[in-house]
Amino acid sequence: MSTQTVQDAPFLMLDEAAIAAAPLRRDPYDFCYAERVINPLLKKEVLADAPIIPDRGSYALAHLRYGAKFAACMQDLLSVRFRRLVEKKFDIDLSNRPASIVMMGNTFGHYNEGYGHTDSKHKIITVLIGFTEEWPYEKGQLRVMRSSDREDYAFQFKPEYGNMLMFRVCDHSWHGFVPQKGKRMSVQLCYVDSEWYVRREDMRHAWSAFAKSVPVLRKIIDYAPRVGRAGQRSGK
């Protein structure tokens, strides 16, 4: 089978039409939201194959264990076909931009979760896709914000199965959430500026996963302030 054929193969799990049809919104910055981007009939199977993440924070995908249905979703997200959808949506060339992918599993409802931030300057496009069975709370929804104030928002993203949010990272791409304890599972894929950044993030998340396995270090991490871009404390 040729490389071109592999790259152009249909998605295994993602709904290409749903992603392509989602409009690009420009207030307060470029973002796009789509629902049901994974077949609802496969929800039980996909979530059964998803990683088990007992703690808060982000975990590099390479350090997690998961089954075949979830793996197929990740294969679609990391494919050239998906990248081309994102390129068309944002009118951008990502062909030389590597992807970094992590997963979040829980929030603890602590004061230091979800503070407004704009993402690292190394990130170009951020894609979030929900894998939570349900999220019935008003709090804990990711807010597309006009400023660092979490109450100054234009849109809210429920991290539920099949919901997808994409946005262009810039100096005002503020986002965050109001703390809410719960199982809040989502995958974050970012197109970034270098392989160096991918390796650095992988090492950082590996260290963080180890630290969370040590009770004393885990307690420190749970309550330590998180500092993000532009001096804002961050919950991600």
C-alpha cells in the first residue's frame, strides 16, 4: 500500500463531515466547536478502552495504557488526514509542525485549577476532544475567554464524549475553567513549533506522573500554585 493511500484512508473513528462543517468563529479569537465527532454508538466501547487516570493534570499519551477502540481514535487524531482538516479550517500550513498529545482525567476542585492562561508560545493550534461519559456541572467546562477573568467568556466547552474544540494559540487566546471536582477526561493535541518541544513536554509529563505516585510529592503538586503564560496561574 502506498504512503499516499495510507494518508488518505478514511478515518476509523472520527466523523470527518462533522469536523469539516463546524464553523470557524473569530470572537474573541479563532476557534471552532463540533459535536458528535466520534460515533455515539461506539461510546461504551471507546470509554471502556480509555486510560484509567486517577489524578489530576496531564499525562503524555505514550505513558498511558489503553485498548484498541481508544487507540483508533488517537490514530485518527495523529493522522495526516486530520491535520489537513485543521489546516483548511484555520488556513494554515502545519506540514512541518509536529504534534504533541496528552490526556487529562480528573479535577479535584482545588482553588489552583483552571486559572486563565493563553497556552505556551510554542503551541500553534490546540485541539481538545472530550472523553467524559457525562459532565452535568456548570463549573469545570472549559471557557473561551476574552481576558484572564474566567467570568469574561464567550463560549463554554463540555468535555463530554465526542465534543471537540480547536483554537489558534495567540497572545489573547485566554481559556480556563471554574474548579469542579469530578472525572473530567479529555485529550489535548497541539501542533507545536519543534520536535524539541515535544520531547521536553514528554519528559515533563513523565516526571509529573512519577511525582504523583509519591504521596508527599503528590500533595505538594495538588496545592501548589500553577504559573502559566503572561504570569497567570494555570490549571493545565
